[in-house]
Amino acid sequence: MSIGRLPDEIAQLAPGTPLRDGLDRIVSGHTGALVVLGTNPELEAISTGGFVIDVPFNATRMRELAKMDGAIVLSTDLSRIVAAAVHLSPAADIPTTETGTRHRTAERVAKQVGVPVVTVSASMDTISLFAGAGRQIVPRPDQLLDRVGQALSAIQGNRTRLNASLERLTGLEVHDSVTLRDLAHVAQRFELTNRLADEATSYITAMGGDGRLAALQLRDLVDDLTPVSSLVQRDYVAEQEAMPFARLARLDDQELFDIVLVARSLGFPPELHLDSPMRPRGHRQLASIPRLPARVRGGLVERFADLNGLFAASTAELTTVEGVTADIARQVRDGLTHIAEKALAG
């Protein structure tokens, strides 16, 4: 489930910010406005008329200036009102999908000079953000709250499926029957969860201070994603190789559901097919054993090569690894036995 990511610039319009306060006042007054969020030489080149005021930003002041024709230009950090009643003349050959004069100008200016532009529609009482080549209607606080709820619910569901995939992967690892297909399914789940989290983050950011609780909920859901993902990848790629799951970010949403394309995108040798066997090194399973230092885990993987070798190693053999005392060896042996028994019972 995807609800669409908001542009990064939306954070500048978060509820509670001075700029959003000013825009909401314009909406309440049922007057339109065109506000340029920053200035540069390219913008100055297409600007005529108006007057330079260069005063500290104030929501009430912006509301009054919006009653005049022309654009309001703010400083790049949004702390000052640079000019008002400015006539903007972007290139007429820049394509636009908008119909109203104000919105057509805003889209062309954003495309031509690379500065975000905000419009307020007098007839629709809506705020729109033009950034780059896209337009985003700025959601109301209640709409943001609803979308954040949808995103968190989707992440919760996908995280449940990801956890199930990881449990299944553990069972396959114990039985030494992992294939590239299995790894691709896990990688797919990680990428889906990351995309949903990215979308949720954009909405939470757009909520400003009101998003604090939602941010805590999101963190609780995904805070361990990166370390767990890294452990899975270290199990299946050479130590010096780049982490392959990052390559899935290049796929669009539809391509991400093509497991053949996902497997191919992971960058393994072309002779491997979906049913090619894969053998984990054991990083993830060793990390699940409490209080086992990372240095010791690395030494064990280096010594025994893969998870099968770790399962087969005796306590005495484990102690041949630097830093592994008899107590640590028993801890590792008991931990691996527990993992195997749990997988076999499942």
C-alpha cells in the first residue's frame, strides 16, 4: 500500500510555522496569493515592478501584502519578506498543466528558476506547493493525521510480513535450503517497508510539532530495520562487496513486485537463478545470541566460514577462535542449539 511521498519542501509549510500561519490567514480571508520561497539571480531576471521592503517575516504582514496584485518574495531562509507586488514573467514556452493564471505562473517559475513557489487559491481555499516539476496540494492538518495513520498501519502490516519472512529464512538456513528466491523475497520486504517509512516520514515532517507522537510510533516500527538488513546482507555477500539491497531503490513500485527482477537487481552472478542454493555466513544468527561481542562474531564467521560450519563446531573447536573463552563457547553452542531447535519445532 502506497499513499505517496510528500516533497521535502513541505516541511516549510508545516502547521505551527510562521509561514503556514500566514498562508492560513490568507485562506481564511478568501484572497489568493503567490509566494516565492527564496530568491536567486534567475528569479530577479524575470521579476519586474513591485517594491522591495526587506522586513522581518510576519504572518499578519504577509496577509496584508497578499491583498495586492503580484507575487510576494521571501528570503531563502523564510525569515524576511524581500519584496511584494512583484510581476513575474517566466518563459511562456515552459509546459504547464495548470489552467488558472496564478497557478500557471507558479509552475513555470518553479521550473525555470528552481525555487519553490506557493499559491493560495481564492476560489478553492487551497494551498499548493510547486517544487521542481511537481505540484502538491498542501494537506490540512486533519488530512495529514489521517494519512499518517494509514502509513503507520501499512508499515505495521508489512513489518509483520517481514518478520515472518525472516523467521522463514531462519528455518531454511537451519535446514541448509536457502535459495536466491528466498533471499529476494526478504530483500523485497525490506525495500517495501523502507518505502512506506519514507512516505510516512514525509507526512510526519509536514505535521510539524504535531507529528511528535507519530514519529515515536514510526521509530518503534522501523528503528531496527537497518541493522537487521545489514546482518542479512553480510550473510550472503562477500565482505568487501556493496550491500545489494540498496539497488532495489532503483525499481519502481510495480517492478518491486516482480521477484525475478528483484533477484536480478541484487547483483549476484548472472549464472545464478531463483532456485540456486545460497549459504549464509552466520552473522544474523550469531547477533541473536545475547552479549556476544561483534569482534567475536566476526572471528567465528571467519574461522568456520558459514552457518553450517558453526552448527557443526564443538565447544572445544569454538574456543580456538581468539577471544572465545570456555564460557563464551558454551554460550554460542547453547544459542545455536536453541535457534536450531526453535526452527525445527516451527
